[in-house]
Amino acid sequence: MAKTLRRSAAFAALARALATGARGGPSLGARLAALPRMIRATARREYDGGLRLAMMAAATAYIASPIDLVPEIPLMVLGLADDAVLVAWLAGSVLAETERFLEWETRRGQVIPGHAVP
């Protein structure tokens, strides 16, 4: 019973942190809403996230693909470990890149094209 209470408290704390944004950063909802804008800005060559987005898209395709470099069935734990590492990297990359994009968006709104701002 005590383990269940600790586990549910940990998940509740994680949900609160994701909803409000850890360390004062943007919330998970704001980050997810920024993804389509980030992709559009990158496609228009306004934002410099092309290589990072391509790597995230490749990681997503690898995770979703039924073809695996390290197959799960014969190698069990190792087969799942490569996917777990990739999921962790992808989650961290999406969080970092969306935060970077949101900062870029904020700074971009403060710049007047063709004029120096004191």
C-alpha cells in the first residue's frame, strides 16, 4: 500500500511539473503547441532548427518502425534498451528544442527589421 501511495504521489508531482513547466520554463502544453510553428519556421528557413528537426524525425521513424537494428525478440532486454535510450534522447531533444524555439520567438518579436534597437 505504501509503495502505491509513493508511486501515485510521484506521478502526481511529475504531472504538476509538466503542466506548469519545470524551473519556470514553458509548460508541456506550450511546448507541444510550439511544435507546428517550429516546423513551419524551419521550413521557411526563418529558424535554424533544420538538422535538429531532421534528427528528431529520424528518431521518431526508427521508434515507430517495425524494422529494428537491434531486434526485440531474440535479444529481449538489449532490443528494448536501444528503443528506450532513443525515446529518452528524443524526449530531451524535443523539450530542449521547443524551449530554444520559444525563446527565439520571443526575441524575434522584439526586433524591428532594419533598425537598431537600443
